[in-house]
Amino acid sequence: MALALGAAAVWAARDLPAQIGARARGARRARMEASPQFSGGKFRNTVPATEVAAASMPRLFVAAVTDRDARRPHQPIPVLTPPPAPAPADGLHVTWYGHSSALIEIEGSRVLLDPVWSERCSPSRLTGPRRLHQPPVPLRELPPLDAVVISHDHYDHLDMESIRNLVDLQAAPFLVPLGVGAHLERWGVPASRIIELDWNESHRIGSLELIATPARHFSGRGFNRDETLWASWVIKGSTRRAFYSGDTGYFPGFAAIGAEHGPFDVTLVQVGAYGDAWPDIHMFPEDGVSVHVDVRGGLMIPVHWATFNLALHDWPEPADRTWSEAKARGVRLAIPRPGERVDVDNPPPVDGWWQQIA
């Protein structure tokens, strides 16, 4: 028994060094240090984000081990299998795969956001938040991609196994914030397929322009924090536009993004994993609706909820609060099931599907 347990521990820990990733060196490090966002050895928010106070830890621990049943659905989450479909040259579709993973089909191009297909968003195979539903489609069945976009390097947004698989399955480049490319290179992504951007820098792929824009968050996969940048993203076609918030606290910078790059046909906005102890790094749903309004969004699709239990709120609460606030402010909203393909010009009505299983 002891030998079996020891062997299991070795197996579970064998990927830990690689999972943590790599620190930027050489030219990559020099470029980071030249960024206006970098000072004192770390990246900084334009509006400082308050960290969780040590005095709050006992209260948070008690909350984490109580009322756990409310933080997961009581029935299976309905998962749809998106049908194979062409990306219309003049259309805009969004398929939400769960949490923050989504496919944007815009004017004939396809952009995959924050792909996380692993069972856990954790450096460990045995511990850490586990999926509440399976991915709607295997990675190998995704259509040909034009770009893979990463918002930041936390485990629920940057998944080593998914990245390694996409390197082999796809030919698309990876667009990442400054410093994140060091992780990808360690995992076998060719340097020619890594495009690192600072805030307000852009890269063109065919007719698309992808722009890394500011967010209010933090980064880190190990004990060191903020050694890579975090970002929201603007995806511009010739006539259609999409915005992805990434993980963020609310701050005035979103109005500036809307003024410069909006209006947007669709926004994908973080609305889950919030808490009173960390309001500056994960928005409350009402703030998410404000971000949509600030960037001058058309249709809002809430993300960063439903798939992983990462906070202390009840499982259905992000969708409930987003729906309520959207109705109060006259915001067009779609809350798809995982795997549901949304036509931005003709979105499905919100039907409260999550309330039926909560």
C-alpha cells in the first residue's frame, strides 16, 4: 500500500515543474522591462488592486468549507455539441465551451479564447478545482483556427495540456501578453508561433486585427506574482468587432477602450468567481454589465462561470445577477449552454436554463 501511494504521488507530481512554466529571460525579459506597465520587477495595474487581507483568511476558510452544496448544480449541466458549420464571411458567431473558453467566428476567421480542456484547472492531476461538465467537443474536433488568444497565465485560462495538444492539432499562432511566451516555449510551442503583446499593441492575421488592451488583474503560476502581463482583447474584422474582458476588476480604462475601439457587436465578459474580499481582480456581475456598456457593446455573453467552482458564491448566482442587471439597463444578453453556437445577429432568448438545474 505504501509503495502504491508513493508511486501515485510521483505520477501526480511529475508534471509540476513543467506546469509552473518558465520565467522570461534574454530578449523577452528586456522587452518586458521596457514596458510602461513594468516597474520594480513586476507588472502593475493602472489602478492598484487591493489584495486579500490576511485578517480575512479565517472567515474565508470557514465559508469555503460550509454551504458547499450550493456551489454546484444539483442536476447535470446541459452540454450541446456544436454542429460543424462554416464561418460566414460576413457573420459573427460565438461558441462558449465553458468557463472562459470560447470560439469567435468573425468574417470567415476563427479565434479561440483561453482554451482549457483539462479535468482540473490546477498544476496537479489529483487536486484543485474539477470540471462540473465535460468539454462540449474534443480539441481534435475543433475547426481550423486562425489564432489562439490567451488573456493571462492562471491555470483556469492557460492550460498546459491543451496548449501542447493544440500545437500538434492546429497551425494557428498563439497571441499572449508579455512574458507568457516563456511558458509556451517550455511546453514546446515554436517561437515562430508565439506573438507577445503589451497593452495597446496589435497584430494582424489576414483581415483580422487583434489588440491587447488593459485589464485590472494579476498573474502567476507559482510563488512569484505579476512576472507576466494580463490583458483584455479586442478582435477587429473589417466591419465586425468583438471584445473579451479576460479576468479583471472594474476600472475606468474600459470606457477608454470603448472610445478607441468600439462599438463592439459582441462582448464576452467575466461575471463569475467574485467575492467581497477580492473585488479589484474579479468583477461582480453588475460590474460586468457596466464594462459591456463602457466598451459600447451590442450583445453581451457572460463568461467565467458554471464550469469550475472557484469562489464562495452559489453556482447560479453569476447568471442570475447578470440577467437581472442586463434587464434593468436594457442590455442585450445571451446566456448560452456550454457548446451552444450563438449567432450574434440573431441570438437565442435568455431562458433561465441554469435555474432549472441549480
